[in-house]
Amino acid sequence: MFDKVLIANRGEIALRIHRACREMGIRTVAVHSTADSDAMHVRLADESVCIGPPASKDSYLNMAAIISAATITNADAIHPGVGFLSENAEFAEMIEEHGIAFVGPSPDHIRSMGDKIEAKRIAIALGLPVVPGSDGGLESDEDAHRIAEEIGYPVLVKAAAGGGGKGMKVADTPDDLQQTLEICRREAKANFGNDALYMEKFLRRPRHIEVQVLGDGRGNVVHFGERDCSLQRRHQKILEEAPSPALDQAGREAIGARVTNALAKINYLSVGTIEFLYEDEEFYFIEMNTRLQVEHPISEMICGVDLVREQLRIATGAPLSLTQEQIAYTGHAIECRINAENPRTFIPNPGKINEYHAPGGLGVRVDSTLYSGYTVPPHYDSLVSKLIVHGANRNECLLRLRRCLEEYVIEGIETTVPLHQELLSEPRFLDGDYDIHWLESWMAEGSDE
């Protein structure tokens, strides 16, 4: 096992990785920007290294600074967390070239799955169902119009190197399509340095369902069931639950087996998530994330497996520690993403935490670095806490979540806690009858009242 792991991230995910390391007897190194010098993971780590000023490009995206920090602290491995450099194949290669272990997939898998067009080609070759659309990138505007006519409107234009909803727009008619192509190309170029686009059929009422997997690079892959991530605003997830209210056990087992069989063919290594749109009992592959997901705790809650611990084990070269038959699902789990934002306008609201009290009790987990007196910096993603609740069934889970949201105290800044409380009074959500478009429609209706 590793003696020391450098955590190349910040916020709640850095603290979550630190906790797994400490429980395994592994020392930790926290890297941080000057804005994060008083962050909780920095205070708790065995060692810390400042790697630059607040701007991400000068700190958390500074590959040379991070690898230098690992070298001077004699770290055996680097865990990239989520976001930042977690899906950067060049970073993974640089780490390995310096004789340091990368806690994640192979650079080849990161690179191929990071390109949405290539990922779709791989999915088709592996036998995974995909959304009807272009076979690869759109070669021209004429090509786009031809494909749109073939698959039918509405269509979804997406950036090949995209993520987070950027470079992604819907066109309802041929007239809309031309403007959509121009806008998406500009956004893709500005955000990713790559203006390549592709197109998919726009599904009317799909759910966003993803399957959590773990492989050891030897052709052994297991899954930990599915997560339903359909509550989204502008393609950003707000709340996730596991298992999905939309699937029965047969459907769950079928898609899980299909995913693990596909990834076993390519000897997938480490954790990963295959994401699907699900409509009319059909799954359609949309992308693969070759990293830990923000919402991984709900899979851990229903399966009783520490995914970061397993990541660390496998990164040492160890085989899987469990078989698919040994993974049992128990109860239901929901994660609320608590952001430092206005709950209606979603305008970020960083600032000082005057008072903080986290909910607790049976089946309650809070992944957060907040504490009284801490100042949430304005430079990064607004996610400040994840409230994860587990119950024997979905109804018990919802009742527990309601109690926890009432108990949660975060004073000094605005957060999205009130939004989650509103959702718990909405019949469509309580019934599990929602899709990826529902939240925005519901919020728009509320703003009109």
C-alpha cells in the first residue's frame, strides 16, 4: 500500500479522499492555492504545499507545480479527485513518467473517453446502445442539416470536447439549426479550445441514469448499481438518488451486466461511470466519466463499499477485492448538492460562514469542508456541501432528508438548501415522476406565479 498520497484537488472531495487515506494508514499531502490556505483538508492533512495564487490555471491546473509538490514531499501517488485535472490524460502521463502512481484510469482510456465523438464510437464497438445521431463529428453545416432531417427534429448539438452544458443547445427547426451551430462552435472554441461538434436526437422526456463501475485493468469489472441524476438545471445536476425510481430489478441487472461486459473487453482500470439517457425502457449511451463522480456517495451508501478505498487499492496493482455476487444493494440514498448560491437565481454567493451546524443521526452523511468562521472563496465551483441520506426505502429516505434539511444551519451566505426543501413538497418529485427537463419547467412555473 502507498505510504503517502498527494491530493490534487480542493473542497469537499479533497477532504473525502483524505479521510479514506487516513483510515487506510496512508499519510496525505494537501496542495492548495493561497485562497484555500485555511481550508479544512489543508488543516487536517499531514503536509500541505501552496502551489499558486487563487486562479485555477495558476494552481489546481498547474501540472508542473503539483508534480513538484509530490516530488518534494516524496508522495507515492497522486489522487486527482474530480474536476480540474482528473480527466487530463497528459497529467496522468506526466505523473507516471515521474515514477509516481496515478490513482485513476489509464491515460489512453482518459483520452479516448474524453472525446465525446470517440467515446461514442467505442460505445458502439462495445455493443452499448447510443442516441441516434451523427456517426462522428459534423463535417459541415450541410452535413448537420442532412443528419437532422434523417433523425428528425428536435436535435441536440454538442461540443465534442464539451462538458457542464457548455457548447450544447437544442434546435427545434431547420431555421434554428443554423444559429445553433454557430453559437455552439463559439462556445466550444472559447471553453475547450476545440470547435468540433456532433449531433444527437433530442429526446423529449428522458431520465439521466448512470452506472458506477470499478475495474482492475485485468478484465475484471463490477458495477454498483445505477444512480438517477435527472434533476438538473442547465445540464448541471442538483440532486441524485440511488437506485432510480424508474427501474425495476430486472432492468437494473440487465444494464449493469451490459456495462461491465463492455468495459471488461477494454481492461478498464479504476472507477468510472457510464452515463445514459433512458426513455420508454430504452437506454442510450451519452458519455463516460473516467474518474470519481461528485455523486459517488449514494452508491457507497446503498452498497456499503468505499469507492475511494478501492481506487487506492487498485492503483497499487491489486486485483478487485470483491465479485459482482458480493455486492448487495440495501435501501435507498439521496444526495442534495448544497451550493453557495441564491436558491432561485443561482447567482453565486461566497462569503464568511457565521454559524454552521450539520445534521446527523442514523443514515446521514455530510461531505463538506464548511465550519464556523470559514470564508467560502469566490474563485471556484459553488458546491460547498453534499448532504447524503440513506433509508430502508425511498419513503423513509425522503422523510429523513426532510428532517436533515430542517436541521442544517449555514448562516452568512445564501445556499440552495431552500430549493431542496421546496422539492420535498412537490408531488412529482415525491412520486419519482420526473425527467431531465422537469426541474427547469417547475422552476419557471414558480417564477411566473
